[in-house]
Amino acid sequence: MPVRLATVLSCLLVTSSPCRPISLSPCLLVSLSVRSPVDVRAVDKPNDAGSAIQVEWSLSPDDISIEGYIILRKTQKDTVYQRIGSTMPGVTSFEDDETVDGETYIYTVACSKNGELHYAEPSNPVSSRPHIFHTGRINVLIAIIAFTGLLAYFVSKARTGQSLYIRQIPGLAAVEEAVGRATEMGRPILYVPGLGDIDWTATIASMNILGEVARKIAKYDTELVVPNTWSVVYTVSKEVVKESFISEGRPEKFKEDYVRYLTEAQFGFAAAVNGIMIREKPATNFFIGRFWAESLIMAETGAQTGAFQIAGTDSVLQLPFFVTACDYTLMGEELYAASAYLSREPVLLGSLKAQDIGKLVALFILVGFSIVAFLGLNLLSLLNVQ
């Protein structure tokens, strides 16, 4: 252990004669002086939004005996360093995330022992700034450019009238039949947009499908019932249905009570919908959106009334109940593809086709990289996103 320079480790051999010189046995003299860290460097933190500087240094040769490192900084206008942080021994870097972009800073690092600080030479002047692009995400940029190219190609192809193959989805192909059946029977159509709020993806998809169903209803002059559990979804549903009637040139056929607000209580809503099915006996029931435990209650009640039922949800837990109790069920992404399938809008069709091709390309890349990895060449790091 270091001791003061004047201290000797039990190695003085002194004779009784005061005139004889002191004889020192060969032993180690150790000084208490602690050497400071060296090579302090400061750089703007790469690939960030600014306001951060990375400080690095080389360990003190006496790192094992010190208490830690103190990091200090000053601006070019200041004369005194301010302490901004500390680290344990053995650490060689520190991130200062409280800088002002454009301001020039100078850093120094001191090692601490017994309350004394031993300072290193100051660092180079440095300032922080925001970076436009994260260089560790070039693979994401390439993927975005490739997908945008696919999207532009398929949208352009759809707009020129060229046929884009979309596999047939039985549940969506049966929408025309379902509306026609209700018209022939003179009974209403029940459309339940789920119990999710408007920020749920399944609810947004349900609104798109509701618009297409309402257009067919306006064309066939059939009654519609759309019960809602959230006030915002109720407002959106009403606007969607009204716009569909207007687009079909039959705004006078729209009725305010087509879209109804019931309650936010889960099973209170399920009971109210069951009451509608029993009293009004709709010929066709649509259950499209996000559902929970009430799904089987409503679907089973609709089946008992003899209604033709089409369901769709992205909830894996509720799919078995809908498959059991309904005539057709849209599963997972079929729900999201429904608006493009029904409307045949070029932008929606092109987007759907581009997504399918993009997923296929991603699958091939993953399989290819996995095979190459089995052969001993690991390229999976190219897919990492920092």
C-alpha cells in the first residue's frame, strides 16, 4: 500500500553508535502521491438529437487505489470548472447530457483519494449538435426506400386499370349476399364495431368496413343499426354512415337513429345488443372490431335468432368463439385488408399489394440469412437496428 515518502517498511538497521551512518536494507519505498488520469478526450455524441457530449479518458496508473473519478467542465468564457458527475474506479467514459447545442465546452477529469483531487490535462474544446440521420439505421432507410418504391409501383399499376390479384376472402365476398338477404326479408342489419375506442387499430379498420357496408345498405334501401360503447366511436360511426349515404346520392334515406350510443359498461353493452337482436330480429349481424369476453354472448344470441353472421377481430382469444357461432370470420390481417377488398380503391389496393410483397421479401431475407448463418457466416448483424 502507498505510504509517505519518509516511511520505511521495517527495514532500518540502526547501531548503538550515533556517529555511524544509518544502514538501509534493500526494501521498497512507496509514495502517497497519486497519478492523475491522462488523455482526456471529448466528442459530440454521435447519432443523437443533440445536447450530449461523450467524455473519455485513460485510467490513472493508480486506479486500483483511488476512490473514483470526478468529471468537471467549463465553457470557454468561464475560468472555473464545475463538477458535473463522478464515476467508480475502472470507468473510462462519461456522458454529459446537459449541454447547450452550439456552446463550446472544455472538460477535465480528476481522480479522488482521501479528499484530495488530482487533475488531468484539459480536453479539447467541443460543442454538441443534433444529427440529421442515425448512421446505425441505414438498413431501415434502405427498407423504407424499397417499400416506397413497391408502393408507388403498385398504386400506379392499380390507377392505370391493371388487375392486381387479391386472394378471395370468403367473409368479405359474402357481404353483398348478407345485405341482399336482409333486404329480401325486410329486416334490419346490425353492425357492432366492437368495444375498442377509436384509437384501436381494429376499430379504425371496422370504420372502413362500416363505410362500405353502409354504401350497399343505402343502395338497397335497408335499415341499419350501429350500437356503440364509446362516445367518440359513436360520433365517427354516425359521420361514416352519413357520408356513405351521401356518396350514394341518397342522403334523405339516412336516419339519425341508425347509429346509437348505448353504454361504456362491457356487459351492459352486451345485454343491450342482445336485446336489440331479440326485439328487432336483424337478418344479418356484423361483429367487426375489438372484442373481449362478451363476444360469445352476442354471437350465440345472434345464432339463436337465425341471423346471418359475419365477424372479424384481431383478438386471438375471441376468434374461436366467432368461428364457432358465426357463418364467416375475418381473422387478423383479413380485417385490415377488408376496406381495400371491398372498395377496390387504387391507393388501398396498391398499399395492400406492396405490404404483401414486402412481407414476402422480409421472409426470404430472414430465411436466407439464417441458412448463411448455419454455414458459418453470420450476417444477422446487418439487420440490427440501433
